[in-house]
Amino acid sequence: ILGMASLLAESVLDADQRECLTALRDSAEHLRSLVDDVLDLSRAESGQLDVVPGDFSPAAVAAECVRAHQTKAGAKRIALTISVSPDVPGVLLSDERRFRQILVALLANAIKFTSEGAVEVEIGGLAPHGVQVVVRDTGVGIPAARLDAIFQPFTQADGSFARRVDGAGVGLSLARELLSALGGRIWVTSELGRGSEFTFVVPGMTVGDARPLHVLLLDADEDDAMVAQVALEKDGHRVFSLEELVAHGGAAEAPLDVAVLGAVDEVTRRRVACLAQELGPVGGLPVVAVGDDEDDHELLFTRLPRPLSANALRDALARWRVQRPLGSVGHAQAQPSCADPEGTRRKGDQTSPREPEIRAARPTGRREPRLTSTDQRHGKEERR
């Protein structure tokens, strides 16, 4: 529709025809935007929303969003302003596209439900590396009983007023899901008849946080295990098998950041949990699960479908970096029981219990990380 409308715009049209064409293009753009939002909302709810961290200026992006909405605000004689606090970081390491998408949704919502007065955007810094954004309007306001409901899909605060304006009730619910994917949050305060104030925060990482990770990899599926190992090592991460960690025998040699786990049996699960206490970060070892097995991992971050995609794994680790910035690594006292969590080795018995038949990461035979240069966003999937 948009393509044909663009071709039609290049032809000779009278004033009435051009006005109709403009309405047609605006309606088509609105429909495309609505479809994109619904698809993103569906992806977010199913855990398949992609997050691609990168460096950008949050103040510059916010200013661009405000400029893009000046025409709509001016048509309603609404003042649209932005103020930037001096403590806003010059560079934020997060997903610029998602940040922009969230702010656009809130601006569109504020202008839509404001008939007179103003819409204000305030952006400030958030320790240690994030930002806080406030979108304030003098619109119709939201009843106190509806403050939670407005973040539900296809829901609006005032149905009678909503019928007089465009909207499908998708923008706010999508903003909440996007912020969840970025590790942020959103909340609202409002007074009926006087306006609303939406506030959201987005944490960020320092560039130094994007260091190579130490990853525990266990998967019974040979192909998926190979895809994961090749992708991780190609991106410069250090991949450990369970046996390799047991052989290390000390947290200082191999502190873990995250685990990528397929289906594992109960004995292996306990061994992983024990090693996570010794080698994992403070707060526990997050798990990226692979497959549809309903394993109840204590710190499940996300679940990826089979067959495993290298890019899906990269996206999951990128989301984890944003949502759980790397911090200090905490180690407990060395626990000899980690090699035998079930106590299956009796006193005086020198034979080890039968190892679970788990296809683990193939040891590389190197103790130092293999640092390679690669494009994490467009890396090729490799299978042997």
C-alpha cells in the first residue's frame, strides 16, 4: 500500500486528490506501526524479543523523539518541551532502538490524551550508568482504580474518551515489556482531570562490562552443543564443561558468569548448583536453558528453542548483560562435596560414581580464553 501510494504521489494530482492521498499514506503508516507493535508485544511475551546493546546518546535520542512529535503537538496547540539534566551520561550502553520505541510510545500516548496545556519530557542520570525519563502531561488523567490496568494489552484507562481518539491500547503494554527486556521498569502517577506522569528507568553498562564471559555449557544434543560452543568461542568467551570445572578444583581459576544448559539429570543439576556456589557470581549463576524440557532452574534467565540458533544465544547473552550488569564475583569456601554432591562415594571406596551421560562442551585443551574478533550481531551459525 505504501509503495503504490508513493508512486501515486509522484503523479499529477489536484488539491483534493493529494489530500486524499495524504490521508491514505498516514493511515497506512499508522496500520504498519500498529502491526509492528503487536508483533513486538507477541515476541516479548514469548521471550523472543531481540535486544541489541550499543553505544548511543540518550539525550540526543530523546531530543529527536521530541522533534518528531512537534507537528502533532502543534496541531493540537500543545506545548512540547524537553529538559536534560547535567548528570545524564553522554553515552549509554543499551538498545537504542528499544529506548526510542519506549519514548515514542509514551509521547504519542501523552499527546493523544492531552487537549490543552503541555507535554514535558525530563531526562536525568541514574547511578551508576543508567537514565531516568519522565513524560508529564496535562491531559485527562487516569482513575486510581485503572492505574495498573493501563499496562495490560489492548486496555485503555477511559473507554469513552478512547473511542474519540485513535489507539488500540498496545503502546503502554509494549513499553513495559520492552523495559523488562532492558532490565528497566516503568510506573505512573496520575490525577483525574489534571494529567499524568509516566516515569521509566533504563540501566546501562560501561564499555568495560562487555568483557569475555566464562560460560558453563552442558547439553545432551550434540548439534546444539556444537552450535553453542562454536558461537561462544568465536565471540571470545571461555567455555567450560562440567568435568573441566571439577578438574579445576578452585574458584580463582575459573569464575563463572552464566550457564547454558540443555536437559540434565538430577545428579548433574546438584553438581552444577554446588559448583555455582563456589564459582558463580554474587547472587547466583543465571541459566540460559535450551529446549522445551520443564527443568525448574532456580535462576532461569530465559529459554531458547531447539534447534539452537547462534544468533538467538548471542541475543540472550546480550539481554543478560543489560539486565544483569557484570559485577563482583563472589566465591564460597571450596567444598570437596562438589565432585560428589550426593555422597555416593562411601568412605574407603575409591571408585567414582557413574558419570551422567551428558554431552558437555568439548574441552579445548587451553587454560586461557580464546579471544577472537567477530561481529556478535551478524555471526554465522556453524554446525559440524
